[in-house]
Amino acid sequence: MARLLLLILLLCAIVALIGAAAAAWTRAAREGQTLARDLTSTGGSGMERISYAALILLMLGVTSGLLGGL
């Protein structure tokens, strides 16, 4: 009986984690769309847009370890 209860608790925990991950994913996607819309609607110069893209790529490279080394 205890094994069955533990299995049910495990399944509930997995479902809760999947739900939290899905909520975080949809919120991140929504916020990303809003940010992209705001960046493109500002009408900044071409050099400004290029510098923002380069900054994002640099931060991605550093955090993934490609530029910063391991």
C-alpha cells in the first residue's frame, strides 16, 4: 500500500513539475515576443540594432562556455 501511495505522489510531483515548466516556457515566449516587438518598433539606427544583436550573441557565448572557456 505504501508503494502505491509513493508512486501516486511521484506521479503528482512529475505532473506538477511539467506544469510549472510549461508555464515558465509560455511566459518566457510571451515576454520574448513583447521584447522583440519593443526593440523593432523603436526605430533605432542600424548600428544600434547590430550592436544589440552582437551583445546578445556575446552573452550567449560567454554563458555557454564557448567564449569564456571551461
